[in-house]
Amino acid sequence: MEYAYLLASLPTLVFGADPPLTTTQFAAACEGPLAPEHLADIRVIFAGRADEAQYPAARWFVARETQLRSALARARAQRAGADPQRFQRPFAGYDARTDEAVAQAMAAANPWERTMILERHRWRLLDQLVGAETFSGAAVFAYAFKLQILERLQGLSEAAGLAAVDDIVNSNLAGLPL
């Protein structure tokens, strides 16, 4: 099924920018144009169960995500002197740039830089998935995953970090006899 109208009607997603719509709004926009089984896959992705999605593009990205997480686990285990094999998960296919992205992330100066390197890698994988088929079903699923990335990054803002620190400090102070 062709999804040109849906994709043409959506706002452009820009890495690092605030998401122009929420995942809930995107799912609602998909309710008419998407085939029921594709809409169901979008919903399981947004529910945090992307591994249950059946659409080939979604399965491809889940495999890349599994590869990325396995590479991260391997790097962390090696850094800690642990056996990396027990942290590996099977996945289909292979992306040669993932190990390089993980090496760059592990060498980053701070957790924010590490996160940005990994999220940029995910974004590039999704661009690769779509390729020249900008109005395809794969593009719909790439949009969904990119929207999740933007929402995740929005939650990692400096203001959100400072609020989390305040909560931790205040909860620790509340337990002290002053």
C-alpha cells in the first residue's frame, strides 16, 4: 500500500529538534491511511514492544537495535573485565558501522555526548532503511522510530536533568535530621 499522502502531510523531523508532534498524534494520523496490521505494529512500537512488530522495516530496525545493544554490552563488559558473551543477543543481519559508533560513544567525554552519538547512529540507520523510498511503508516506520528518538532526547534536556538532580537532592535532604 502506498502511504504518500500520509507522509507528505507530516511535519519534517530534524535530529536534535523538538518533536513537532507526539507519538500519540502520529498514531492518530495513521488511523485512516495505514493498513490495520501496520497500525497495530505502530502501536506496539509506541508501547515499547517493537520486537513484536511484524512489518519487515520494523523487524530490520529491531535487529539493528539488538546489534547496537549487544555491541554496547560487549564494550561495557570488556571495560569491566567481565565475560562479554553472556550479554550478547542474537540478531539478523549486520551493520558494519555499529561497532564504530559504539567505539566512538564509549570514548565520549560524558554521558550526553555518548547518548548523542548513539542516537545519531540510530537516525542514520533509519535514513538508510528508507533510502530513496521516501513514501513507502518503510518510511512510515522510520518516521515512527525517529519520533521516538526525538521524544527520548526531549526528555534528556538540561532542564529535565536539573529537575531530576533537584528531586534526588530534596529526597535525600528530607531523610536527614536537620
